Amino acid sequence: MVIKRKEEIPVNNDTGSSGPRYLFIVALIVALLAIFAIIFAQYSLNHKQPLVCGDGTFYDSCSLVKPYFCSEGNLVEQASVCGCVEGLTKTGESCVSNYQAGEKDASFEYFLHGSEGEISFPVYLGMSQYLHGVSRSNFYADGEKPSRADFKIKSLNEPEQMNLLLPFVEKIQDITTDKDDQVRIAISLVQNIPYGPSNRTVSFGEGVLNYSRYPYEVLYDQEGICGEKSALLAFILKEMGYDVAFLYYAQENHEALGIRCPVEYSVDGTGYCFIETVGPSIITDDGLEYVGGIRLNSIPQVIPVSKGAAIDDWPEFKDANKLASLRNGGIPFLRQWEIKKLEDKYNLVEKYHIV
């Protein structure tokens, strides 16, 4: 019997040649990752958002509103660099109006994301007195009919007033670079100015009319009625670059403001979202109850003020819809609890003045 010996097949265990190949692959991967990192860093550097102040002015540059200069994220007066507009006099680093006499400090409160804030802003008796003397009359050719729009737009475009109101807009924009929050702050500031009519009157023909404040006078008096406060907010949002319009409810003799927004949230499909200015409220909430149990039931006249940017899908829209649903019913205990949450969130009030 012949026994065959089992042949052993040698195993190739050539570690000497595989080692360098492995190191080469690792080195290649590391090199590729380094190249990608350099390319990504260069792309990020080239596409990095430029540093800007709240009004959009680049760092170390002059604002369109003289004499403001963007210094490390803050808007500061620097007339020596930026100069002054015609009609203002350079005094130190400030640009001074002839109507900056009788200064007093005024504080304006706002509510943002559940927290309170405040703006301190000097106002001047000289400008208030000047505006009191500005004619409220408009002149028309034969056949032309006076319109509410003519008088409203005139109150926004008064040039001397603009010189002292634009710094207030800059103050708001200096709080944050978030454009939506700038709008929220502006709305809240105006809403929190107390309601109050002027005790002045003006002669009109053979009759007498109630005096209507210009926007700056609302700041100086620290009070205003619906049309006056709406005009102040219109000025601010217009200068911020937004598309805004007055909403006049003739049947109720009430005026609010509209800002361009998604049409599904707008007033009667106008493309403008409702902003009540007489007191703190949620944007788009036009189901408020006014003093005397009055509600807005008529279709408003839309009076365009400016073209510009729109606001998008704000969470306030859903909260306003929720509040409207809660007003119409629900389980009493849960209903009151939910309403209280929204009241605290937006610092809401119970009743609003209609005129």
C-alpha cells in the first residue's frame, strides 16, 4: 500500500510589498481631503456674508442716513467722516437742525419675543412747534377732488421732520440686524405709545377741525390716535424699505396700517397684513373689539404709501388665527388659559380705541 504525502501549498504572505501600498493609499486620501478642505475654505471666504450694521451699511462705511457710520456693528454719528445733509449744521460729530431747541428725553417701550425693551430718544419742542405751524391745506386745480391720501402722504414727506425722524429709524435698526425683528420692534414701539387725542383745533374754511399730529409730534407728545400712530409707523417701515399702505375703515372711521405679506393672511385679499397701531396686538388680527363693543366689519380703503419688501410666513399669523378661534368658543377653562398665554406672549390689552 502506497501512502501519498499531502502536498502543502505555500501561502503568499508578502507583507513587505503590501505595506508600502497601504501607506500610499492612506497618504493619497489625506492629500485629497486636504485639497478639498482648502477649496472649501477658499469658497467660504469668497462667499462669506459681508459684515453689516442693522441698516445694511457695511462695516467702516457711512450710512445713507448722514452722519451715521457703521463702527464694529454699531451705528454712530461721525459727521467728520460722513458729512451732513443740506439744511443741517455740523456740530462736533453730529448734524444739527435749526429746530433742535427745547430738548427733552423720551423713552419708548417695545415687546419682542416675550421680553421688554426700551429706546431712549431726545425730542425737541422746536420741531413740534414748527410742525404745528405747517399748513394742513392742499391746493387743487379746478375739477380735482381732495383725497385722504393727499393729506396722509403730505404728513410723511415733510422735509424738516424727516431730518429728526430718520435718527429714530436708525435707533431701531441698531438694536438688531434681523430684519423681521426690526419690523416687530417698530410695530411694538408704536403700539405701546399711549392713545390720546390732541387738545388743539385748526380752522378750515368757516369751521373748526380737530388738529391732526404729524408723525414727529406723536413722538414728542408721546401719544396719538389711530391715524396719527399709523402715520408714524408708516414712516418708519417706509424708511426701512417695506411696502406699506394705510387701511381706512370709513364705516367705523378707523385707520390701521398694512404691510405687504402672503395674500392668504392679508386683509380681504389685498396683499397687506393688518397692523393695529392704537395698542399692542398680533399682526393680522383684525377681529379686535374696540371701545363701545365695535368691531371692524367694513372693507377698508387701501391707500398705498411705498413700494418695497414684504414680510413672509411669520409665526404670528398662526397665533392670530388661534386667538380668533378662541374668541369664538371652546372649553371655558382651557380657552381662558390659552388666551392668557397669548396675552402674555404679546403683551395684549383687552379693549382698543376706535378713532
